[in-house]
Amino acid sequence: MPHSTYLPHRMGRAEVSPAGAFEAGSFQEFALTYTAGYFGIDDTGSIKIVHRFASDMGRPQFADPQGWNYTTAEASNGAVLQVEYDQKRNIRPWDKTLFVRVMRGFLREGDRIVVRFGDRRQGSPGIRVQTFCEPTFEFRVLVDAIATYNYVELPEQPAIAIVAGPPVAYKAVLPTVRRAREPFRLGFKGEDKWGNPSDQVEGRFRLRASVPVEGLPETLTMRRGERATTVENLRVAKPGEVLLEVLEETGRVLCTANPLRIVEAAPLLPFWADLHGQSEETIGTNSARELIEFGRDCAFLDAMSHQGNDFQITTAFWHELNRLTAEYNRDGRFIVFPGYEWSGNTGLGGDRNVMFMTEGRQIHRSSHALVDDLSDVETDATSAADLFEALKGEDCVVFAHIGGRYADIRMAHDVRLERAVEVHSDWGTFEWLLEDAFEQGYRVGILANSDGHKGRHGASHPGASLFGAYGGVSCLLATELTRKGLFDALRRRHHYATTGCRMLLDTGVEFATDAERFDEDPNLGPGRTERVRRAMMGDILRSAEREVTFRVDAVASAPIERIELRNRLRRLETWRPYDAAALGRRIRVIWEGSEYRGRGRQTVWDGGARLAGNAFERIRPINMWNLDKRIEQAGPGELKWSALSTGNFGGFDAWLANPRAGTLAIDTALVKTAVAVADIGREDLVFDAGGIARRIRIFRLPDENPHRSASIERRVALGDAGDDALYVCVTQEDGHLIWSSPIYVFR
């Protein structure tokens, strides 16, 4: 880090008490004691105690001695201290800063400053430690002993371990499609309340399948200390749908695996990937090696890529990343792509992700902002246009990303390289990026990844920080699980995206006469074509027909709430698996959208609801991932909640005592409205609140919805000019979204 290196051994020492391991998300009290070194600390000198950007440890506060996160600082010699907290008062990734300045007096060698995080002496419950695991969570201390505001890091930093809590939920993971008699595996784990794989799972669990599964044991056993386990070399002999449940020995169902379809033959198979995440070497948590092993062993991914901010990747770390991807990449088992996040300023094109087919390629950084070694600065590509020019001829793919910065694909785009847009990550949901592509006439596929910063690649719970959404994953439809097979799927846009669930989705277009399918986007010039009557998601075709058949096949991991059939910016139809006669006592209230495109996109939906002339019998939250953001029933007809959205959506289901009586009033800062319960039906009641798709929606659902699959065929009229882009967005009742990549047809 670019701090002063002047005599760190003379700047003092720091220790934290108690030391040891602490449960993620628990409340604790820590005393950090700084003992001044040879120089002491001069009048107006200071120390900074810093934590990583990704940490969601409770924000220290100094006003309420009985409240959460109450923090104090005292000098052993009675010096007066000024104490402040700022989210960005140090150099990233160590930007969360507790600042302690010696205001009156000074410190000599041996004098101490004691900072009590979560000071319990006056009734505070303590400070809430971060909600995700980290074996070396540092209280990093920097010292300005000579009052020059030029800080020196202490040579040894106090640290604790953050570990998982007991399991509260269980996950079983299967592949999505496999051929009959082809081997596959089952992954199983328990997660604590913050989404960490728990190493406290122990005991024997029963396995029950809907069809005979060769190699499936009657039980599996987990031992304390294991975070996850797998059962390998499973096979099913006959085509069909496989339902697999994990049960306690008592017979209670703990979880049901995602849908698995067995087919006799298939030219392409689905493989699950999270192509975007960071480790502690940039702005994330835990090492790059630990990130890869989590994705492989705890998230049960088929493929992944480490994508660190380029302006923080040193040459040495770039070489190390390339060594790691080569070490862990195994054809047919687990694929790791070398790559990086090009993190250019928004005005220069915004974030892009670059993935290479092979190791040893040149990194073209957007800047050397946090890389001191300028020996390769001439290789920088400081704008998105420069990046595309630098990558000419490279065996790589690029996709546009929304993070702190957003990709401006209207400003720069290269059809040769940028084959997809990322519409969902921990940062939120960004369908407007796809709309930008359509408006510009681009032909792109749709991806979702985590951009996880908390070390949970492929299973990225957002925790309790500014991240508002569970991280996404993408399903790549490929001939084989190799880099070449997956690159081919990415280049052909043969993939779909989800907000974290795993489900089966197949879309296609059927023609009455031969259509011309292009191997490459014809905007690149003449290329190989093939005459076909059918096309799949991602294909680009030319046809003389005025109508085509659009086909959708979906098997979801939870009941299907709706499927939107879309053509470019137009919604063709909203399909639901139930009719108005099936509606019952359950209503759904959804808040969604964002303030604007940039970093300040968070929208606060704190508020409540009153139900006059009726009562709430029970409620169920949707997509309320941050356990600090809650919805509570304050009385028979009153709800209160704390919530936010970052382009994604959250909300709740409520079962009413009377299906049609009374009035529902919603009260938030952005939307205040009242509707008669009798007027809440199958179609959305929409209350706009400006911003980007920022609104509240209210509609009615069946009391129970058993529908987890859909098969839809529709005749769709094609336009006379430009592309038709046919795709779907599936909404599951549990709050997950799924997007197919568009099928592009022009006449």
C-alpha cells in the first residue's frame, strides 16, 4: 500500500482482546490497545484503525451507550481524543476508518490508546461482527506519530477469525441436464443464517429420489468441521425428471435439490458458472486460492473466473492468478478462466470484464491508480475504446458490467469481443443495460454473476452491507466442459442468467421454411451460414417469414409466479400458470427499482402498511437478504418494515383473514397509496416513484401455487426492419429471476 514506510518498528504496537474465533454476525466487545512507540504521538497526531471495504461489521457510533456498535476511545495519560468514523477515509480496500486524533496533549513511548468496539460498560449489546467468514479479519492500525498526516502501517496487525454459525438451512445441488447413464454428482451443505456454509453440520441424512439413481446411497454423513460434501458417480438409466430430497433421519424433508432432467441424447449440456468475483488481493475477502476452492467445493460450480479490479492487480499478482487458473483448471471437472475486471471511470466507458482462453496474456489496465510499479504503464488502455483496440486479435471474451461504475455501452462497444451484458450481480439488477444494447442495435447475450466481495463465489449472500441482492449465476449451454466448449457457448450467446437459483430453461424459434443461421454476427462481415428450421437462445438468423413459433420450456426450482415473453423492449405477454379463479387470500406487495445508474442507486423503502377492515393472518418476506432489514407485524392489521432496493426487488406475501374485505394502505417516503382489497387481482397495480423502474406493485396469488414447470408456444409476428429479439424473463415465487439470451431474427 502507498503509505509511508518510515521506521514502522518505532511506531508502536497494537493488540486486540479477546482474540480467537467469533461467529459471523454475532455481537461482541473488542478492546484494541495501541501502545505508542519511540516517537509517541505528537499533538494533533493520530491513528487510524481500518477495515476492508467488503466488511459489513457494524458501523461504530459514539452517541448511544446502550445501542448497537457503541464505541469509545481513551488515552492512558488523559490526553483528549477526537474520534470519528468514515466509510472512505483511507486507501482502498482498507477504506472503512475509525479515526482517533490526539487533540490536547501528546503520547510518550508506552502510553496507550484503548478503543473499545462495542463497549458494553453502559449496556450496549456490543458490536456486530461481519456476517461472512474470514480467518484473518484485521484491525489494521496506521500511525501518524509526527502529525504530518503521512501514515505508517504497523509491522504486525491484530486479527481475529470470523467463523460460520450453526446451520439454519440446507442446500442440495444437482446438474440441470444429463444424458442417460452419464455420471453426475450431488452436492450438499448446511448454511448459517447469513449464508455461510456451516462447519457445524454433523449427523446422518437420508436421500430419497423420485426415480432409481444408480450409486445413490440411502444416507450420507457429515462430520463437524466439513463445510460441504458430495456424492460422486451417480447415474440414471432412463430419460425423465429427477426429484431428489434430503431428509433428517426422522423423515422431515430438509431440502429439495434443483431440477434435474435426464435425456437420451443432447448436443449441448448446461454448465453453471460465476464468471465474476474478487479476493483480498484486490477489494474482496480471503485469498484468490480460497475463492476458487469455495466456488468448486462449496458452491458446486462448473466454471468460474477471478475478476479483480485491474488498477489494483500488480504484475506479481497477475502472474499468480495465471498460475492459479492453470493449477485448478480441469477439463470435464472444473474450468477456471484467467481474466480481470477492466475498471475504467464511467466517463471513459465504465466497467468491463475480460476473460482469456489461455494464461500468459497481457493485462491492459484502465489505470495504475493503486499499482506503484509503472514499468508497464504504456500497456494501459485508459478508455473502453482503447481496451477494445488493445484486445484486437486476442482469444478472449468481454462482457459489460454494472458495479460502482456502470458500463456505458452506448459510448463504446465491440461486437467482436463484447458478446454479453451482465444484468444482475450483488450490486442489484440492471435490465436497463440490455435495453441500451437493444436501442443501439447490438446483439448480446445475457449473463448474471456475483461480483462477490465476501469470498462466497457462486453462492454470494449479500450480507448486511450496501449490496442489495443475492449474487447471480449463469448457465452456459456447451458441447463439453472445457474452456473451448464454454468459450464457444459465450461467443454464440448460448446461455441464460439467474439471480442465484438453478433451473432448466430452454427457448427456441421454429420456422415453416428454411432460415439462414449465422455462425458469427453478420455485422462482422461475411461468414459461414447454415439453413435451419429451428433456432435456440443466442442464435442470429435471417428469415423471409412474417411469423415464427416461439417456444419456451421451463422447469423451475420454486413455483413459477410469471413468465414474460418479450421482443426487444416490448412485452408480448405475461403468462401465469393459474387463472383468476385460482386466486385466494394471498396478496403480494413488491418494491423495486433504483435511484439512478451510478453508485447512489440505493432506494430506501422503509415504511409500513395498514389493513383496515381485515387482518393479516401471516406474512412471508421476499428477497429481504439483509437480516437487519426486517418486516414485522405490529398488530392484526399493521406491518412495519425496513428495506431497500438496488434495481432488484423485495417485498412480502400476506395471507388475509378475509380475501376481499377492507382497504390496504401503503406508506413509504416514495409511495403513499390506498387500495381496496377487493380491487387487488391477478394483474399488477403499479405505483410509480420515478428513478429507474422504481415503483411498488400489488397483486394477488393463489393461496398455494404448485406449478413448477411450463411449456409455452406462441406465434410471434416479425417486424419489417431491424432485429426481432425474442427472449423471456421468468419470475419464481421465491423472488428469483431468470433471463434467456435473446434469439435474434431479421427479415
